Amino acid sequence: MMLSVAIRHDFPGFSLDAAFRAPPGVTALFGRSGSGKTTIVNAVAGLMRPDHGRIEADGRVLSDSVTGRFLPPHRRGVGYVFQQARLFPHLNVRQNLLYGRWFARGPGADFGRIVDLLGIGALLTRRPAALSGGERQRVALGRAILSNPRLLLMDEPLAALDQARKAEILPYLERLRDETGLPILYVSHSPAEVARLATTIVLIEAGRIVAAGPAAAVLSDPATAPVLGLREAGAILTGRVAAHDSDGLSRLDLPAGPVWLAHVEAVPGTVLRLRILAQDVMIALDRPQGISALNVLPATIRDLTRAESGVLVRLDVGAETLLARITQRSAKGLDLRPGLAVHAVLKAVSVAPGSVGTG
Ligand SMILES: Nc1ncnc2c1ncn2[C@@H]1O[C@H](COP(=O)(O)OP(=O)(O)OP(=O)(O)O)[C@@H](O)[C@H]1O
């Protein structure tokens, strides 16, 4: 399963020229307001017809300006989840879910499995008015999946939810990503959400794609930091939960070494994704002694990039990449340069629970 998009379209005062591929997993379309994300999603859904280009899903042409082919939305096999759940108020949860089924191509996903996956078994007889925002959004996800789509489009599905509801629904999105094998095109404004969910990231600015590729590589690329915002720049690392210590910390084993963080609700053996902001990483030439930060990883400097008044240092840690944001004075004072072996010091507190997701 693969979605491939190559389209050009002109609105008065705005031109979109975008080409990218979305493999199975979550492909996050990230960019500022007005950069063209929704236009792309609408073109894939068949809600707008691009002037030029071609969109293909799973080897099937959805639209092609050369041949004039343009499949209507209901024939595209696309599940769409919007910011608002848009459930039918007069139908209960089961009926809303079965409505998705009605449009399914072929036998479709197993009802019971999807209900379990989304944790909505206890809600089946309720009407949407009796659900929380997070529950409603889970039902909307279920309805989209039960239509047995070739791909899922999600346009800011969490934007209308508060932090607690977002935290509640993120694990379900992770399960969908990991268990359905569908390409999910996911529009988001939130770097934290993207860092947690995305397997592929497409960064878009003023209708042009400025970076696209595997999430870890795009996030740790200093060139993308200005688009994400310097405060949000950072890398993702993966680690396996090794132990829960009696003093309330959990140990994760990363390829580069162990890392301790505030207790994580996950059984040993679980693979987790950690987001580490560039501003929370310090660099030391020697392994520091007598320091309160618990987490020190051996690293090698790959490159240094000027960013506003500071410097972004890209570090190789094991086979992964970390980003540190330091001052020009420090970079000069320590004589940092590519190839230099250093130590990356991470503050334990910098790994926020909200940034931990299954990898
Ligand atoms: N039907 C239309 N007619 C004219 N201009 C349009 C139309 N649809 C979108 N645009 C313009 O295209 C640009 C991209 O809009 P789009 O909704 O794709 O951005 P976005 O990245 O999804 O933004 P947001 O994050 O705010 O939803 C904007 O400048 C918008 O005003």
C-alpha cells in the first residue's frame, strides 16, 4: 500500500506544487496555517480537482490530469476523519459504525476487532450526545476504518480536543498505525503530535514541500528547524523499557546506552519513542562527573549549523541522531567540529510523558 501524490494547483494568490509518497504508517503533513495541507488532503479525497498532476493509491489512479481520470470521492476507498467527529446524532454508536460498513469495499475490517482496538465496546448503545469528545473521535475513527479504506485521511483529528482527551486518544492512533498497515495521511500543526505519531514527515511551506522522509531523519535535520520552530526542534530516539526502579524512575535501553526517565506505564520489553528537544541537550567534551543530569550518551558530532543567534549541533548517538542547540560562544569555546567525540547530556525531565509513544 502506498499513496503517491504529484499535483499543481493555482488559487488566486496561492500556488501549490507538491509531490511526495506516503507509505504504510502515519505520514504527517506539517506546515503553517495556509501552507496548503488541507488542499492536498482534499485533492486526495476527491473533494477538489487539481489543475495538474496525478494521485495514485495502492497502484490505482485516483486522478490524472493527463488522461482526465477523476474518481468521485465515494469510489476512492478513502476514510476521512475531520477535526469534528461529525457522527449522526440520531444513531447510536453501533449504528454509526455500521454506517461506515455500508460503504465498505468487499467484506471489510472485522467489526469486533476494530471495536476492541479503539476501546469502544462499552459505548455501542450510546448516542453521540452522551460521549466525550475523545470517545466521539474514536467512534469516527472506527467508522472510517470499517469502510475498509485503502488509506485514511486525518485532518487535525485532535485539534478540537483538550490535552487530557488528546492524551487519551493518542495510544489508539498508535495502535491503528501499527496494526492496520494502512497509509494514514495526517495533517497537524503540533510538533509534539508529529514527533509522537509520524513514521514519515512531509514539511510544507507556502505550497512547496521543503523536506520529506523518515520522521527521525526529518526531525533531526537542522535545515527543518526553522519550519518547525527552533523551540520545537529536536530528535526522536527509540528505546526499550528495561526496568522500573524502586525510586520511581524507568530505565530505557537505547542503542547508544541507558536512559532514565520518570516512571513510564509500559511493561519491560516495550519499545518506546522519546522526543528530545534540542534545547534540552548539552554537550560536554569529557564525560561529566558530579552532575545532577542522569542521562549522558557518548556521541560524535556530525555537523554544526548556525540558527538565529545559536548553533544547532547534529550528533550521532549509536545509529540514531540527536540535535543540540547551544550558543555560538560555547561552540567556539569547546572548539566543536565534525568528527569530534563528545558526550550529550540530557536532562531526565526533558523527556515529557506526553512525548513518549510506542515506536
Ligand atoms: N477554494 C479556494 N479558493 C481560493 N483559495 C483557496 C481555496 N482553498 C484554499 N485556498 C487558499 O489556499 C491556501 C492553502 O490553504 P489550505 O487550507 O490548504 O492551507 P492549510 O495548510 O490547510 O491551512 P490550515 O492549517 O489553516 O488549515 C490558502 O492561502 C487558502 O486561502
